[in-house]
Amino acid sequence: MSRRKTERLLHLVVLLLATRRYLTAEQIRQAVPGYPDSDEAFKRMFERDKEELRELGIPLEVGSDEDDTGYRIPPQAYELPDIHLTPDEVAVLGLAARVWQQTNLAEAASGALFKLRAAGIDADPSGSSVLEPRVGADEPAFPALYEAVRDRRVVEFAYKSMSGSGLQNRVVEPWGLASRRGRWYLVGHDRMRQAQRVFRLSRVQSEVVQRGAAGAVTVPDGVDIKKIAFEWGEPPAERRTAKVRLRRGGAQGVRRWASTVTFVDDEWDEAVLAVWDVDQFAATLARFAAEVHVIDPPDLRDAVIRQLKGVLA
């Protein structure tokens, strides 16, 4: 949404909240900056603004004090009731916001906390430092699929099959997203196969295009998104062993995951770790940069190098 449109809608909401009587379209036109002089252009823009307010959940009331139709926003319908949360509930909200701080939803999480603080509730995400939750959502397809699930809209994308036989176009009615073994999965109805399907987001190889109107997708009653994703038939990743050099005094997170850590010299220790997903583990190791040097296996070392080169680029 453009800044000009945001300011116009904000002025419109403030005006309609402040009035005790119904304001006609012409009165609104004179009071709210940003509307065009042309009658036809104003009519089209005002209709779009009214629809926008309704989509945002703002209760726009239509009525009349005299003969002409007017508009207002009843304050009692617009304002939320007082929020009362227990200390445990506030702590859970702060912890949940921390989960999303390093993902595509960080802005939404921060905005939610800001609104809670404005209501007098201090849901500080840094207050629960004993726990360090992590939910990665780095797949490029995540934001668009999250929006599609939220808005109940059909999506289309190119997908790399499990067999690696090539890209296939998929048109999907999205039901929900679930995280499993550090990976995100989309559960929904595949229109191309006319059946329920699960898609791993890392295999989505194109931009996700949303099709049709919002609300077009209906999730069947009794569908358990998490259960479907967890019972999906993707074979579990093979457990492998990795040898990694750790700079003395550094990479504390990696040290906690290691099965053994042995002294090498005054600069390095060597750790042995279990690895299931090379790409995911490489992304984790790359965060420690110069504190970590992968010895074996070669594909893990190459994956870490690619991660670091990507950051540098």
C-alpha cells in the first residue's frame, strides 16, 4: 500500500470515528485530503476505500440523518475490549514472537508486540532468555504460501519431485503449513492430481503465483495439517557423521551439539557431529563463519562455502 493511500485511509478512519452523525460522501470528500476533484474519479476511489476498510475489519456503518446516505464508524464497534492476560500467557506471547524474529514474519511479530505494549502489556521477547526457540522460514516460497493459506487462495508453482525427474507445474488449494524435522511443508489439495498432497517448500522452484479470489479455498472438516505432514511418505534423511574444526573458545552452539570434542592445537578443537540434512546443517554452521572449518564430509564443506559466498554476494 502506498504512503499516500495509507494517509488517506488513516484520515478517513479518524474522521468517521470522530463524527457522531452520518457524513455524506461529499462531506467526506471535502474533509479528507487526497481525493480527486473529478466526480467520477472520486466515486471510484471512495468505493475502493470503503471496500478496503471492510477488508481490514473496520466496521463501516451506513445510515442517514436526513435524506442523503452517510457513513460513520461506531467507536464501540471499532475499539477492542480491555485485554487481560496472566503472566504465563504474556510470557508465552513473548516467546512466540522470539521464534519468528529471524524469519519472514519478524515484522509482523514486532508489530504484534508493539500493539500489546500500547495496551499496557509488556510482552518483552528478550525476557525469557533461558529458552532460545528457533523456527527457520528461509525458503523463498514461505511468504507467498503463508499469505495464500491465510487468505484461502489457490496457488500455482513449479515443483521438483522427490525422484528428481524434473519440474512439474502444480495448482494447489492450500490447507496449511507445518514444520517437520526443520523443514516446512505445504498440505493441500492438488488440482492436477485431484488428491491430497504434501509439498516440501525447499522443492518449490519458481515464484508462487496466487490465483483467484480470497476465500476460494475451503479446508475440509477434520483435517489435521500436522498429522498429515508428519505421516507423509518422504523417506527419512540418512544419519551421517561430520568432522568439524572449532576455534578455541568459539562456536559454543556447535560444541553443544557435538558427540565428542578433542584438542587439536592452541587454535583449534575437533568435533564430531551427527548430520541428517546437509543443506540445513550447512546454513547453521555458516552462521559461525570463521569459528568453524568443516573437514568432512566434502559435500557439507561445499555447502557451507556456498552459504558463505551467498552472504558475501
